[in-house]
Amino acid sequence: MLNKKTTSQLTAESIEILARGETITNFSIGSNVRTILEVINQQLGEFYDALDLNMSMAFISTASDVYLDMIGSLFGVSRTTSETATASAEDRAVKFFVSSGSLAIAIPSKVIPAGTIITTDDANISYIVTRPAPIDDVQSEIYVDVVCTSPGETGNIGSNRLTTHNMSVSNVLVSNPKAILTGTNIESDDNFRYRVINAGRIAATSNITAIRLAALSVPDVANAIITEYVNGVGTFDVLLIPTGNIVSQTTIRRVAALVDFSKAVGMVASIRTPSYVPVEFVIQLEFYETATAVDKNAIKGNVPATILDYIDDIPLGGTFIYTELIRRVKSVDARIKDLKVLCYYFKGRSQLLKNYQLEPDELFIPDPDVANPIRIIT
């Protein structure tokens, strides 16, 4: 272990050693001896700094940045690059729709053209339609393929945030009923270090570590739970836990390909996603007299996001706690006097106003079959 010394420590030790000989006695600041010692020890101090850095960067547990990359290259492991957030039509994440009638009436060209821009209300996040989406005569909604204009995690977005588009048509709305969380930044040192440490197991493949890391290397997969022998010898399940609420079809295909590469010949893998429990709420707010009409509208607009955040916070197999829902809604603004839950639906069925316990493989999501699953009224 390196006992790093600073320039002042080196100078003090040098003076102490020289003073023992009693030949040199003047070590005052500005003396020739003191000046020479300080110059020499400054160089030694810089050497200690360089030596300390190189020693720490030589070990996997302490290396970082480019030094960790070089260690990874010795094991044939590379840091994953950033990924831009995307969603395909089959993910049913972004849709154009009309409130009544058909899209073909509102869009005479009968196509959502590639290049159409979709943004949030504040225009901070934008997505582009990547492929033309033809519309038939009876469709009232259509899902499209999109990619974010911003790289990495900055493009990730919660549900119902994309609300505007640049098509020159009236009465056509746009929304993202599902969150889009496939954008990733360059892999962190901690994640990359974990993969380097397990490089030997990954290279061997055909083991749980290699299969699990293959699944975790795909964006929007927060965890992968592997269950062996689900359908007999040679079979296993990979349950994907999303970073948000829903695993996209694109992610499922990518995980399946990586797991297929990592598993042994003759083994059968089943890629599974959580069972989704759709929820729907209608909440009536009562305000104190100090709240103006403008205040009430602003507060009403903030409540759905708070409820969606709570739903996102509940883990696989967790519990929806009714009193926590009430607490979070009331914490949005001090001017909320009281509230009533008028609609409390799970799996499309009305429930008693009490807690709801998920099964071990279930997650909550806003009901995708309801245009506005979180509704706030006064």
C-alpha cells in the first residue's frame, strides 16, 4: 500500500534528517538549504501524486474512466454507448387519434408522414415519426414509430407527456399512453466494473450470471429474474423488470437474441414480462377559499403526474396503499382542503377503497384502454 506524502511532509522530514547531523543549522524560509529542499520535494510530491493515481487506476475496484476501459479491453469487454429513446408502433406507446369520427376524415392524405414532430407542452422533449403510418377509412387512432431528437436518458419521458404535433390538420390529437424509457447514457463506471469483474463467467456463457447480464445490457431493463426448470430440465424463464412500468416489444426481441447467444445448446429460454394491472382513478378535489380559479386549474394539472409517479414507485409484487394515494395528492398543494375518490378501478373492475396487493409477478400501469385513466375534477 502506498503511503502518499505531500510536498510539505517531504520537506519537514528532510529538514528533520539533516538537522540530526548538526552540520546544517539554517533551515529558515528563504535560506538556500530550505529553497533547495522545497524544489526537490515539490518534484517528489508530484511523483507521489502520479504514482498514487497509477496505482489506483491499476485495480478494477478503484479504476475509472479511460483506465477502467483499458482494463476492460484485457477481458474483451467494452463499455456500452448511449442509446437514443425509441418506440415502435407495436409497443403502442405513441398514437395519433380523434375524439370522434375517423382519422381519414381529418387527414385527407390518409397517412401520418415520416418526419412529423411530436413534442411536450413545453417543447423541451421532441420525437420524430420515423416511418409513414397509413390510415384506413375507419380508424380513430393509429400508433406510430418514433425516435427522440435528444440522445441518451434526456429523451426518456413519462406517459401522457407528448401532446402536440406539427401536422397542419385540425382535430387530430397525439399522446403517449405509455412511458418511453429506452434512452440510456454511456455506461457508468459501477455498471461497467461489475461486468468486467464477471467477464470470466460471461465468456463461459451458459450460466445464470451470463444470461442475467445479457438481459441487463438492454435499455429499460432494471432487473432480470431467472427461474430454472419451469417446464422441465433444460428450460428456464427470464422475467424482465422494466425501469418504468412496461417493457417494450423492441426490448423483448433484443433480450431474446442476447439470451439465445448466451444459453447452451438444447436449452429453451422463455422471455417473460410482468403481468400488468391497469388502474383508473377519478378524484374530486375540494379547495380552500384562498384558491383562485387559476390556482385550481394549475393544481388539477399537477395531480395526475403525482399519482403516476406513485404508481411508478410501486415495485413488482408491491402494494397500492390507499392512504398513501390520499397523502400524495394532498401534498401537491396546501390549498387542497379535501378530496373524494369517485372511481377506484383495478383490472377494469371497481374496488373497495382499500389497499390492493399485487401478485409476485404483477406491476401497475395506467389503464391503456381508457383515454384518460387519471381524471381530476372539482
